[in-house]
Amino acid sequence: MGDKANAHPGAAGRATAADHPASVRNVVLVGHSGSGKTTLVEALALTAGAVNRAGRVEDGGTVSDYDEIEHRQQRSVQLSLVPVEWGGYKINILDTPGYADFVGELRAGLRAADAALFVVSASDGVDGSTRMVWEECAAVGMPRAIVVTHLESARADFDDMTRICADAFGADDPDAVLPLYLPLHGSPGPDGHAPVTGLTGLLSQKLFDYSSGERKEAEPAPDQLPGIEEARNRLIEGIIAESEDETLMDRYLSGEEIDFKTLVEDLERAVARGTFFPVLAAAPAAEGARQGLGTVELLELVTGGFPTPLEREAPGVTTIDGRPRALKLCDPDGPLVAEVVKTASDPYVGRVSLVRVFSGTLRPDETVHVSGHGLADRGHEDHDVDERIGALSAPFGKHQRSLTHCIAGDLACVAKLNRAETGDTLSAKDDPLLMEPWQMPDPLLPLAIQAHSKADEDKLSQGLGRLAAEDPTMRLEQNQDTRQVVLWCLGEAHADVALERLRNRYGVRVDVVPHKVSLRETFGDRATGRGRHVKQSGGHGQFAICAIEVEPLPGGSGIEFVDKVVGGAVPRQFIPSVEKGVRAQAAKGVAAGCPLVDVRITLLDGKAHSVDSSDAAFQTAGALALREAAADAKIHLLEPVAEVTVLVGDEYVGSVMSDLSGRRGRVVGTEQTAGGRTLVRAEVPEIEIGRYAVDLRSLSHGTARFDRTYARHEPMPPQIAERVSEQARTTP
């Protein structure tokens, strides 16, 4: 690891295809927006020899954040893969967005990786969303390490940051979150701030000086040793506590000196098992420097302490019809099982799929089975197709570097999979399989859109389909009640990116319109109506008269039609016509243009003409009768009510409950959960929570999350109902 006597040299060549899973490391970078993840990725790539001293790939461009939207917004909005080589290992570095709206990209990165580097800023601390991701990783036992950045800040204090990380991430065992190195400070500047110029290895008790732009090893002066003794002893005790050798602690406490090699091996095993979480420091390289501070130590941690793909248990696999299928762990010679963790559209090569191979070996130009199931509720149709893949490549910035193959445990980009979507499984065409999907957040912010022009309308469906294929955290809805196209997003930034991609990538301009909820109407009391449709203007006339009675029914009853005509007043063949007419009018609404529900409509009487009566005439009469009944009755406007559950930190419970009450919500219960959080259950009208995804994030500083499910429709308060009805009457 970083404290080993000799650092591995960086491999200056381009990343190639791995030949064995043991030589692959897949690591995802996690942290809040602005913590320095992308800068760290470029610093690691520079140290590994993959980019030049300006932080660029050989033929121009950055290794991450190369999308035009990312340049404009100055932040990551998508998952990026940067493969580098170091000491004979291939390291797939997955850079994830830190902003909460793009948590879907983060989840994809966690799926593709075998370990995580949590990047925290020394000037900003640890935010609530980063803590939540840590808990997700802990739940599945993913190995983790912590990297402290922005040490150049005047407010930066590595010791304080280490204590903050221990409090945030070491709730169960603070001694499992400890630094491997201490910063080495240079001479104070005019402002009194002493810059970090190197690191002191606590285990090896050696200095690693980066002030020249390259890592140089030195022995500490005798007066420096006492300053690191306390931190070193605590680190050794933390490592020994996680050791599989139960006698090691007794030997240490009895005064025996534990040799360096044993400590490093135990440290690496504890990190790989996910029971010890080292804290390191890193900074980008200065202008003209070859190595950024702490980057060699990080690369050695990844190659020496993080697990290989052979140590990760693959997600569950079934046949297409749902029968479980056992696979040998990460076997390059086994049946092909790979997963699309990201889908993107390239203007030159078309759709490009980033794939993690869990079993078998993927090769260019072979035919594979593409299977996608379980996302029909988000606008993704289930599909099983055979497709011939194109070239395999390793991404590097905007460019792709050809690969000859991709073995189990490795990642690669696959071209020309026209039907593949994010989350799909690739398998052998004669042995189709399906991987258990990873958990994806529910999009809860609605964005109603319409085509800007007729030309855009022609391209809208295809553009939306491509968006949905790329991003499974986005749900596409064609609402039949409101006749709106709705994109359900994770937040405003997520929505902005979707609109920009529609406009710039797919050439579709759309207008955002107010989102409508699915309202209903019902009768508040019993009413009668008479529909008379009599016309005679030459030729065949129209004659139909019917009398109906309408009465309210309990919620959820729908529309019930009853025939009580006696004496043949309405001929039997026209009674279905009356029913068809009243049901058609009920679908259109009788007051605010919303569907009518929960009523019993009884046909009592009517008149017919032997020549002029017809099916169409009685349909019209039925509709007129229902409208007349509504004109003299009290009509209730029904609004949908959602069951909302909010998981929030205890310190924000009061604010959340007060906010829900202000939204006409009824809190129906609270429940204490682990980690100092409370689950709040409430029933809230859907019209009041259109922007709740945004408002809750602001209210809880990004630490709360919520779910919503439809409960029922219930009467809207009269003053609000009147306003909605007035808008319906005045809207063309």
C-alpha cells in the first residue's frame, strides 16, 4: 500500500484489455458536489502516466467532465470511466456526480465498482447525502476509504477533518476510521497558512515529499518522530483489532514490536473486507509537476488494499423465465453475463453502452442476447432481442481506445447495441440470462412538456425514447386523464439536463407547461335531468328523449348504469345507446372538464319516434340529460391524495411536519428508525406536492428522502375547487 517501501512505477502506456480478473481494480469516487472528485481523477491519471502535465489526454481534452453540458454547468452530470494502469494493474476509475439530482449515475457507479473512495473537502466537511451513500455501501459490505481534498484552503485542518470523518462514518467503531498518513507542512506564507508539501507515513515512519513535483522518500528527523507516535500507535491498534490473528493484540500489548510487513498485510485484508476505512490526503499536481500529493499512496491503496473482482459476489442471475442460475464467481471462461451500467448517444457512432462483465468474456462482433425487464412503469418496454455488438473500447475523455476483448471483472464500452438500455443484461444468444436489477431512486418531480412546433412534435417521441433508454431514473408518462406528456425527474437540475439533451443532442425543442393532476368530479346529492334531442330540418330527422336520475355512490364505485324504463318508453335497442352517451359525457366531465366517477345513473323514462330515432340520437340525448342533471346539482371536485412517507433526521422532524400541515397534509404517524432518523407518514393532496422533491431537499439540507403512492380521490375544499373550476371555464 502507500506505506510500502517502494512505490510501483506508473505505466505510461494506454490502458489495455485485462487478461485476468486478479489484475483488475474497479473503484468508484463518491462525494458531494465540489469536493474535488474530478480533479482527483485527473491527478491520478497524471500520476499513472495516462495524461500529460496539463491534465489532458494525449490528443487533447480532459479525462472526465467532457460533456458539453458539464462544461457549461461546471459540474459532473453523468458517470465517467477513466481506465489507467499502475504497477501491472488495470484500474477502472468511475467518477460520479456529487449533486443529488444525479444519484442514478452514482448508483450505476456503485454497481460497476468493487470498492469506493469517499472524497471529502477539508473546507466543507461531510454532508448528509454523503453519509447516506456511506450507509448504502455499509449495507452491502463494500470496501471504502476516505480521501481528504482541498488541503490548500486556509480553513483546512486535516486532524479536524479526520475526527469529523470518524464521527460521520465510524458510528459503530470510530477506531476503524483512521489516517494512514499525516500532512507534512512547509513554511508559512504571508497569510500565515503553511502549505502541505508532503506526507508522513505512520506505519513506515518515512516522509514522502512532493514539493519538487515528484514523490521523494526521506527519513524523518529525530525531532519529528515524537509528533507522529500517538497517531501511529492508534493506527496500529486499529489494524490489530481487525486482524484475523487473535494473538496479535496480546503480543502488541505485551510490548512486542509487530513487523511492518505483517501490519501492511493485515491492513490490506481489513480494507478489502470492508472493516477498516483508512483516511488519506490528496491534492492535484502543481503546474508542470508529474505527481499530485498523495496520488501514489492512493494508487497503492487501490491496487494493494481494495478487492479484486474475484472477491465480489455477483448479483443474482436467473433465466429469462425466472429460474435461478448459479454461476462460478467471475470466471472468464464461464457463460457470458454482462450488464449495461450506462447508455449514451454519440453523434458519430450512435448508441454506446458502458458494460461491466460479471462472467465470461466479451469480444467484438459477436452476437449477444439483450434482455431488459422490470422497468415498464418508467416507460421502458420489456425486451429480449439478439444483437451483434460492434467494437469494444476503453473510454478516455471524448475518445475511445480499441480493446480486443473484455474479461469477467473488467469494464468496456460497446458500440452499436441499438436496443440496449441502462440496466439491461447481455448474455450468450443460446443461453439468455437476466441479472437482478440494482435499486434505482424513484423520480418524484413532474415536468410536463409539449412540442414547440409541428416539426418538433414529429421528433418528440424518438427523442424521449432515447432519453428514457439512457436514464432509468427518469420516468416517461403519457397521462390519459390530463392528456399531458410528463417527464418525472429527480430534481430541477436533472430536468434541466433532460431538456438540454432533447434540444442539443436530439434536435427537439419543447415547452414546459404547468403540470396537472388527475382530478375527478362526482355528484354531491341526488339530481334528475331530461335530455331532449329533436331536430327536423329536411330529410331524415333526429328524435330522442330520455329522463335520468343521478345519485352519488361511495368512493371507488365508478359509474353504475341502471335501466328502470317501463312500458317500452325507450325501445330496448336504444337503451345501450343512452348508456354509451352518458358514459361518454361522464368521461368528459360535467363541471371542470374532469372525469365523472362514483355515481349511479338510472334511466327512468323517455320517448322515441318510429322513423327518426337512432343510436346517435339517443347517445346525444343521454349526454344532454347528464349535463342538465349536473346543472342543478352540487358537484364535488375530487383531488388525488397520496400516501407520503418521509425519512428525515430527527433535527428536521418538526420542520417537515409543519411543512406537511401547510400543504393540507394529515400526519398519520411517526416511527423512530436507526441512525437518528424518523419516518413520518402523512396523507397529502397531490396538487400540493408537485415540487416537494425540491422543497424537501432544501428543508432538510439534502438529508431527507420521501416516497409517494396514490391513496384515493377525495373532495377538494370548496374555495380551491371553485378556483380550479373557474380556470377550467376560462382556459381555451
